[in-house]
Amino acid sequence: MSALLKVENVTMRFGGLVALNDVSLSIDKGAVLAVIGPNGAGKSTLFNVVTGVYRPTSGRVTFDGAEITGRPSYEVVDRGIARTFQSSRLFSDLSVLDNVIIGMHTRTKTGVLDALFRPGASRREMAACVVKAEALLKLGSGDLFEQRYRPAGALAQADRRRLEIARALASQPKLLLLDEPSVGMDDTETDALVADIVRLRAENPELSVVLIEHDMRVVEAFPHHVTCIDYGSKIAEGDFAAVRADPRVQEAYLGKAVAHA
Amino acid sequence: MQGASLAAPGKAAAAAFTIASQLCGAAFLYLILRVDGGWQVIGLLALLGLGFTLLERLPWIADYALASFASVPLVAMITAAVVVLAFPFFVGSNTYILHLLIVAELYAVLALALNFQLGSANIPNFATGASYGIGAYVSALLAINFGVSFWLTLPVAALAATLFGFIIGIPSMRTRDTYLALVTIAFGVVVQQLLNNFSWTGGPNGLVGIPAPSLFGHSFADPLVIFGWKLPSQANFYYLSAALVVVAIVTAHRLHGSRIGLAWNALRADEIAAKAQGINVAWFKVLAFAVDAFLAAFAGTIYAFYVSYISPDNFTFLVSVTIMTMVIVGGMDNIFGVIVGAFLLTILPEKLRAFADYRLLFFGVVIIGFLMIRPQGLFPQRMRRYGGDL
Amino acid sequence: MAELLVQQLVNWITLGCIYALLAIGFSLIFGVLNVIHFSHGDVAMTAPFITLGLAQALATALGASSPAWLVIAVPVAVLAVGLIGVVLDKVVIRRFRDAPAMMALVATVALGIVIRELIRHLYPQGSNPHAFPRLVSGMAFEVSGVAISWFALLVVVLTVALVAMLFVFLRMTPLGLRIRAASEDRIVARMMGIRDARVFRATFFIASAIGAIAGLLFASYAGVTRFDFGVMAGLLGFSAAVIGGLGSMPGAILGGLIIAGIEVLAQTFVPDGASYRLVFVFLLVIAVLIFRPAGLLGRTVMEKV
């Protein structure tokens, strides 16, 4: 089975700081990969390298057969990778609905000339986006649809995370990168989140998901492929049980007095 | 949270409200243009302030107004057209008032143009006066040196300014925020200095003798005769500028409600997140520069042919700051607000002519005041609403 | 030929020092507060006016000609401008410290306008240029047939002294170290309790005072002062800071020398070059901002994603 995403020997240096050290991993179509590790281990940096925010110092990233190393973010999204951010980067002064519609940017094509000289076509495309966006909002847990005209900045934390995911899904991605989606959620909300992801995968069997998580409730729900990163290096890989039992992983988490959710 | 709210108005009520409010607005504008003497102006300003405070305290008024206008768009537009077309007839032969209106209309266009960058995309463009100036100079040079007609110079000047817009836009791709503002300031100064120094642009003395445009044999320098009424020649330019304002409004409205407007708002809110949605931020920034320059050039061309004399002093850094003030004060990313800002900041300084020498000081204090107290402007941006939801 | 060269060299260094002093003010404020204080040039150029006004007032009140009172007026003006800087921060600029950069920029541009207009209205006949005396006159000595003026010497000595004092201050005094810490990393400094008002007040005072000295030298060099000199001073000083690297003291000096160099070269080699000097300077600024936005000696700041 050929992998959808392949990260090969990626190293990311910021001056003297090595954020990622010769990291390799891959994920197949329709699979879920959980990435765990202590704070500051480089997990978000991994996402940033894959999505073109940073150009890796060395190494390759291949997606769906094509090399995307160092390609700019907007191009990577166009190819079918969508992501959320560790600290929600929502468009705070725009409505919830608008946030999702913006997520559809790569699947729409009205350009400036269209907007000016073919307003009917532009409006029709926008109306179609609105319909799809509303459908997306209704799908997840929470009541995002009822809040659709509220500014995104006014949402509660759990809703913000949900909106980030809805926005990411709007681009109909093949690969979804979720960066700590359960941050700020209590157990009930976390379970709802897990249910959302399960349902998502059921509806889109080809969708692959990479999950950075601290909350082991979530990782437990998707135990088949887990990778642990510490100090920029991959220190363990396998299924959840194996990784959890790995002494290096335990030392990474427990050997340093860091509190987790 | 909502307070009192009215149910969506019925068609008849909406139509009545639309017509009445526009007529009131027109009457107020007429009054403020007509009055002389500081106290009357201050009185009208107080009235304005009162109206505004009411709007703030009772937000349902604004919602009701917008709902009315939205439910009977045809009535609203026809009323607006009638008001705009008929206004000069009431003004009569008062050329000074017509002049003020023309300048206000042109500034409204400039402010709407800048709003794409400043309001929608949060790109501070201190060189917007330069695009304005390039439009004016290119068209003037074509007319004076090659006898090109006004109507042909319009697209050429617009193209030239848009090219300039792209040129400034290119550095904007890699720079952001403060540095970007600095680049635009630098560009503005460079353009102004070059205009000042080149002899073929007339140097510091500028260009004179720009011929008046003509349409179907009627020269804009001649009085306008409609249905037996004779309007001063300024009326020609008044209608021309009004037409441009309409074009600017339509452009702004269409872009704002489209994928483009959303992309601009996205990059305004968070560039990195915008890129993560697939938005080619660099391209959209450049686009904002280009659209601004395009419209500004139109305004510049009309201005050049109206006053028939331009010099680098008309397009200084201060002009850019003035236009910026109009957007900031009127309301960032709010078409109505921006136009109000433009009219207010064109007409008021003229009316407070007793304090003419303090005009710049007034502007400076106003900008700082607004930025400190009400940075979103008089009429803040509104959430987009879709479909039947209003 | 050698004479021309030496003369130009002297001009270059003199002007470069003045621009460097202006740039240092911009850099200091930006480094610590992350605010581009666009009205710094205007603040600096209030100094010549205050000096003239004070000297005049003292002469009228206590007799003797006003040039004699310069000895008192100058230092008082420098201190006064330092205080003005602090007051402006407290009243206006502080509100925009954490605001989006664009707002701060527009606000300080507007502030500059306000300052210029206030000068114009408050100083008698403010719209006209006013003669400003050379602070020291006469020629000191000769080098290859070119007379070096005391003024040029004053500028260089003063600049070197100020830079040295600033260097020592920033590295060896507790307040100076706190300022540097705040400049290195605002967030960490704040967490370590260094975000106290004293640091900001001190920064503004020092920057404005140095700016005042630069303003006085600038007016002295030009022989005249006008209410809108602040525009030019500000644009050139801040260009120097940007080219050298905002936040970097050595960068400010380097930038000042570069800008002065361009100006002198333009004047010498391009016909009618004087009026084009701004064009060249700004084209360079644009180039730097595109290719090396942190400036020649500045640090790039990475945003956490």
C-alpha cells in the first residue's frame, strides 16, 4: 500500500536549535496516526514543515506521490492537506460561517474579474458555499450552526476547536492534520470530539488523519499507529500499547516534571 | 443582549423609511453645505453627534434601516438616483457648493479605493496619494502633449497607476505591517520627488492648461442645460464624479461580498492562518494595491481635468494621510462609513474656515482621538449575512 | 582634487554623525517598545525652537544678546525635549504599544502632524524659517589645504561621546541592563518584572534627548530651522535606522553614515543631485526592506506558529 504522506529524514534547524532531527514517518490512505510527546518536542514544527510554513533544513516530504518539500502553504492546501493550529488561529472578527467559507477557498474559483464583471456567477458560487458551510457546521458536536453569525472570537474554547476543524474540513482534504484538538475540552467534550472524528472517517474512508495529542483519551481511541517525538527525534513507533510501555517514552514524559492534561 | 428589536419591516414601511431617510440625509447635506458662520455649523454638527449617539444606544435602528434598504433595493436605488441627480438643481448657481461636492465625491472614491487595502486587508498604504497623482499626471500629459481626449486618457492613466500599484505591491509580498507601511511611505515620497524634479512633468510648477473634456460635442467647460434649466459648468463634473462614485461603490460591494473580499479579511485577521486555508496572501496583497491604484487613477484624471492645473503639491504624503483619516474615521471596511468619512472630512474643514489655519492640527488630533477611542470608526464593519437571514 | 575629497569627507562624517544620532533615537525606542515612533523627528526638531525661544526670553529679561544665552538655553532645551518625549509616551504612544502595528504607525504620523502644527502656531511667526546660529564658529585646523571647522569637530566629538556613554549605560548600569533586556525579548522581560514604567520612561527620555541634540546640530548645520524640518529629519533619521537595522545601535550609526554618504555622493556627482537625494535614499530603504527587512545589522524575529 503506498503511503499518502511520507516524511523522510526531515531535519529542521533554527540557527543553533534543532527542532526536528532526522524524523521519518508515513501514513496511508484512510489511516490515523497519533503523534505524542512532551511539550516543545517539535510536533507542531512537524506540521509546519509538512504544510510549508517552514522549509526543512534537509529531508523530503512527499504527498500523494508528489514532492511538496518547501512548497508554500497555499499550494500544499490546494493539493489536499488541511490543518488546525495549536493555539486556535481563527479569523476572530469574522463570523463563524465566514470562517468556514474561507476554508473553501481552494475549492472555489471566483477571481477578481469574475467578482466584478460576472456578479451573478460570483454570487451563485458564494451561495453554494454558504449551503455547504452550514451543512458542515451542523455536522459536528456543539451548536456551531446556531452561532453561525457570531464573531469567531466570541466563541467558547471548545467551540473554537470545533470551528477550526470545520474550517479545515471545508477544503475537502485528503489529509487532515489536527494539532491538539482537545485542548480546553473537558471529558464530555473530548468524547464528543472523538465521536466526531470516528464519524468523519466512517463517512470519508479515504481521509487520513494525523493527530497531535496530549490527552490519552483521544489517543486510546485511535491506537493503531502512534509515534512519540522527544527533543525533535522520533523515539518510538507502533501501536498505543507498545509505545506506552516503551521505557524511553515513559522517561520522556515522567523523567521530567511536566504536567499534562 | 439584543434589547428592543423590531420585526422585519413590511414592504410599504420599508419603502417609506428608505425614501424618508434618504431625503432627510439629502436635506441635512444641503443645510450643512449652505450654512455659513461657525455657530450654525457647530449646531448642525451637534445634531449629527446626537443622531450618531442615538444609533449607538439603540442598535436596532441600524438593523431596521439595513433591513428596510435590503427589502426594497429598487426603491432605495431609485430614490438615491433621484436625490443625486436633482441635487444640483436645488443648489442652483452656487458654484462653491458644487465645487465642494465634486471634491467630496472624488475623495469618496479615493477613500473607497484605499478601503480595499486599509479596511479590508489592513495594509497601510501611505502612497495612495501617489497613485492618485500618477493618474492625474499621465492623463494630463497625454492631453496636453498629444491631444488625447479625456475619455481615452482614463483607461491609460488607470493602467499606468495600476502598474505602479503592482510595483509597490511586489515588496509588499515579503514585508508586513510596519515595514510595509514604511515601504509605501518611501514610494510615496519618491514619486512626489520625481514629479517635482522632472522637467517634463512641469517640475514644482506642475502642468497647466489641461483642456476640458467634452461629450457628444458638449464641452464640460460650458454650462449644462437640462430641460430648460441652466446649471453652471461645475455640474458637468459633479455628475461625472457622481458616476465614478457609483462605479466605486459597485466595485467595493461586489469585491467585499465575494471570495476576494473574504480572502482580504482573512489575511487581515491572520496571515498564517489565511495561508493555511490556501490563500495566496502575496497575490491578494498585490491585488489590493492594484485595485486601489486603478480607482485612484480615475479620480486623479477627473480631478486634473476639472481644475485644469495640477502640481506635485496636490499629491503629497499629507494627501495620503487625509484619505487614510477618512477611512479610519468613517469606518474601516464599511462602504457607507467610508463615504460619510470622506464627505465629513472634506466639507467640515471648509465650513470651519474660521479655523482654516488649524485644519491640519484638527486632522492630526482627530486621527489620534479616533485611534485611541474608536478605532473601528464611526460605522464599524458589519458581519456578512447570507440568504434570507438578516 | 585632494581638497575636494577631504572636504566631502568632512561633510560626510559630519552629516553622518547627525543622522546617526537621530537614528539611535528611533532604534532605541523600537528596540524596547516595538513601536516606530514616527514623530521622533518632529520631537527632535522642537529643540532648536525651544532653544531660540528660551535664549530670546532670557535676553529680553536679563539683558545681553541672545547668542550669549545659548549656553544655558541649549542644555535646558535638551532636557525639555527629553521630558516632552516622556510626556508624549504617557499621553499617546503608550496606548498603541500593544495595538496592531499599523495603528501605532498612523497614530505617530498624526502625532508628528500635531507637533509640527503646534510649533507653527505657538512660536511667533512659526511658519517662517528662523536663522539658527552655528553653535561654535571658526576653523580649527587645516588638512591638505582644507579648513576643518570647530563645528565639524564638535559634531564628531559629541557623537562619539554620546555613543560611548550610551554604550556604557546600556551595558553597565542596572537601568541600562533592564533596557537591553526589554529590548532583547519583551515577553521574557515582562515576565521577569522588567516591564516597569521606569524602563520606558528612561528609554523615551534618552532617545528624545539624544534626538534633541541631533536636532540642534541639524539646525546648526543648516543655519536655519523651520517647523517642518521634523519631516525631513524624521524621514532621514528613520531611514538610517531601518537600513542599519531597527533596534541595533551600531546599525543606527552605520545607517547614518550610509545615508549621509548617499547624500554627499548625490550632491557631488549628479547634476542637481541635491533634490534627488531623497529619491536615492528611499530607493535604498525600499531595497533593504525587501531583501533584508531586519536591516544590515538587525536581528530577524521569528513568529511562533
